[in-house]
Amino acid sequence: MMSIFPKIEKITRDTTISHFLLMFGYKLFSLYFPLFLVAKNFSLPQVGFTHFLIYLPIALFAPIVGFLNHKINPAILSTIGIFGYGIYALGMILYPNLFIFYLLQTVLGISAALFFVSSRAILMGS
């Protein structure tokens, strides 16, 4: 009996599903995060700076993570990235001041670089 979906390896399926779930959550985050910041009385320049602190580490750390993928198992780096998302989420609930808040944005960017670059390496390897 033929299936409508092609047979794929377990690692490919698991990586694809986790990537979809994280990206779906990230898209929801991207939609509502600026509204959250405005509700917390952030000015528009502060909202822009917050996004800068997320995307600059992604751009800076993506090549570094690409290099590390050749030295360290990409599954470990991807797991560290997911763990970083958890630290970010917990920190956002508990953040006590503006400095910690901005630091957490940087943690989010580094975690995103770890996850996305390593996921790509995992998929290419399979």
C-alpha cells in the first residue's frame, strides 16, 4: 500500500517537526511581542533596540555555530539552543530589570542561531 507521504528517516522527521513547532511559536512571538513591549510602556526606539538585540546575535553567531557544527555534534548544539529558548521564556516571566530584559534578548538571538544552523546541519547530514 502506498502512502501519500514519502518514507523519511526518524531524525529527519523529528528535526522537521521541532523546527516547525519552534518557527510557529516564533511567528506568534514576532506578531505579539512588539504589542507586549508597547503595553509595557516601551517607546518605539526601545522596541527597535530590542529587536536589534535579538537579530544582531543571530547574524554574528550563525557563522560561529556553523564552524562549531564541524567540531561538536549538531544535535548537542541544537539542544543547547532549545534550552536557551527555555531560559529566555523563564527569564521573561521573572525578569527584574531592564538590563536583564535586554540580556535575555541577546540570549534569544544566540539560541536561535544555535538551533537554526544546527538543525540545518542535522538535516543535511541525514
